[in-house]
Amino acid sequence: MTLDPGTEALARLAEERVDHRFKGLPPDAGGLTVGELAAQRRNLFSDGFATPVLALSAERLEHNLALMETYAERHGLAFAPHGKTSMAPQLFRRQVEHGAWGITLAVPHQVRVARAFGTRRVFLANELVDAPALRWIAAELERDADFRFVCYVDSVRGVALMDAALKGTSRPVDVVVELAAGEGARTGVRTEAECAAVADAVAGTETLRLVGVAGYEGEVPRADPDRVHAYLRRLVALAVEFDGAGRFAGTNEIVVSAGGSAWFDAVADVFATVPELSRPVLKLLRSGAYVSHDDGHYREITPFNRVPGEGALEPAFRLWAQVVSRPSPEQAFANAGKRDAAYDLHLPFAQVVRRDGGERPATGIEVTGLSDQHTWLRTAPGADLEVGDWVGLGLSHPCTSFDKWQLIPVAEADGTVVDYIRTYF
């Protein structure tokens, strides 16, 4: 049986040789292919893995994928999870297998990675004005009739730059007008009148096709439920206004898109009120951090805290570091640092200690700082921690956890490593 190019590319990941590029893997695995190493089903704790080593929980990863698939289906949402979180084509494929419409991305390089591994639908949550990248997108659209690409426009100037770069191309690029989340928010058109001007500019080109509206409610200033709902209602109203004005005449469906990882419950609430329009509406949710979730920022802000009856995401990452110094009863140092652990939102959290095959809670142990290659640990009186112990650290912010590791073991609860996730940042 002939595989499609994306599936072939994913299969070839197993043929990559294990070597010095990949942190934490067993030194004696050098020269094996990733597939050969995975087939050995080594144990993370007893079969040669070296600290620091980041691992994904196989069970929690599957739980999170299934939970958001169910959530999107329950609320009538299409789902394009943000791929910048993991930049892992294996996870992109699993997300699509769990019902995702496609993958959201942020910059052209990420689109190239996704396309190399067969992603057929991409939502670019940015205005794209880089001429070489636009010409590459146009070539992909011409080469592959099944490729669907949608990106933001948020300025008349941006539309002009896109049009100039795309002159002579055969298939128009689909665009959505991005409505800003408010004054002082990140990107997007600030007023509805300016949105109409951008839409007029799109209509004046042959290279672009207006297919909807979009935004990011996570940028609402001083966000609270009322402000977020109000912004999302503005977004829906803009779609209704544009449709009434006949601005979507060139498309078969109207895209209305929003959704980060903090307010997707509000997106579900407001998108449920989208009225019948002249064409079917694709209500596209873009939350991405769910795939691994975390033990910090996203654990605090997840909408599932507000709607516990809909389930709960589970933190799937754990970074294992080894205690290499115990200079005083109040202090210890482990061998992971800023090169290995996310630290932009919170420091890591000491969760468990392993010694001689046993595991216990990290009682009385606190992370107080990170150096480039050390974790600073404060130990309370009586805390049981020795040089050589492994400390399991929970992490905050998935996006800056994935990007520090090129090959990540996926381990079952007993430590058996069943797969390896390749990232491309």
C-alpha cells in the first residue's frame, strides 16, 4: 500500500538515528534508530536515561486529546489547535485523528513544518506580509488542491503588500479580518469601521478572498467573563454585518474563529448564538496548550475550573533532574536549568523524589531559582533529599517547555517509554 507523503514523512521519523543532538536519552542508545529504541520499551528510571530528561505521560496525553475532542463536539465547534505549542508533527497527526479540523500556526516556518508532514488545513493566526512566504503558500495551494489555508488581515497596508506579492497566482488566498480585542490589545483592527475598510481592500484584489472574521479573546484588556463575552459578541456581530453586506459572496462557508486556552468556555457560549447566515458557518476554536496542559499557569486559568462538569485536563509533562549538590541542610541543587525548564511564567514545581526505585512526595522541597544549568532548591528542616536523588518537576507554560527539547520520551505510568516525540522549533 502506498502511503500519502505526510504519513511517509511521519514514518521516517522512526528512522532518525539517536545521537548527541538529543538530551536525556541513554548514552548506549547512540546509533540506534528512534524506532529501534522505542521498540526496546526501556524504563525511564532504570534503563539508562540521563538527567535532565523531560517526559510526557502517555496516559495523560491521550486523556487531554480525547477531552478536547469531546468538548468541541459537544459545543458544535470545529477545532484547529494551535500547533506553536508543541511544533510536533506526530502530535498534529494525533490531534487531527481526534477530530481536529486542522492546525493553527503563527509564522511561515511553522506552516512549512506542518506541510512537510501532511497537514492539509492550516489557520495562520497572523497577518502574513512576507513576500517569499506568500509566494511559497501560493505555490502550495497551486500544487495541492486539497490544501486549505486561511490567514488574518488586519490593515489596508497589509492587504496591499499581500496583493503585490501574490500577483499572477492562480488561486486566491483565503483571509479573515482580525478584530482587535480592545484598545491596547495585541494585533487586529481596532474598530468595526476600520474592519470594513480592510474588507473593502480585500474585495479590490483578485489575489485574496474574504471568508470570515477572527480574533483572540485572550488579549481582552483586564479580561473577565463580562469583557470577554462582550468582545466575542462584537466578533459575531461583525460576521453578521459583513454577511448582510454581501462580503462573503465568494466563499462556500463563513469562518468565525477565536479561542485561546483561558476562555474557550466563553467562545463556546457566544458562538452558540451565531445566527443563521447566508452560508454555513465554520465556528473554529484554536486552543493549543491543552495537549500537555501544565502544573502552573494553565492549571490556574483553564476554563475547566469554571465548568468542572465538562471534565478536567491533566498535566502531562514532568522534568526529571538529579540532585548534584547538597551544600547545607537548607539548600540543594539539581542539574536542570533554564536550558531545560520553562520559567517565563512560573518556576518549576518540585513534586516527587525518586531513590532506589521508590517514589515519594517532594515534601519540604521548593524551587527558588534557575541558573543556566542548575535548579536551586530550598529544603525545609527534615526534608529527605540526598545527592543522587531524582526530583520530578512540574512545569508551567507548555509552549516554552516543548521548545527546549528536540526528542521527548512518552512514558507510561510505570516508566515504560513507548514513543518519542520530535519537535521542530
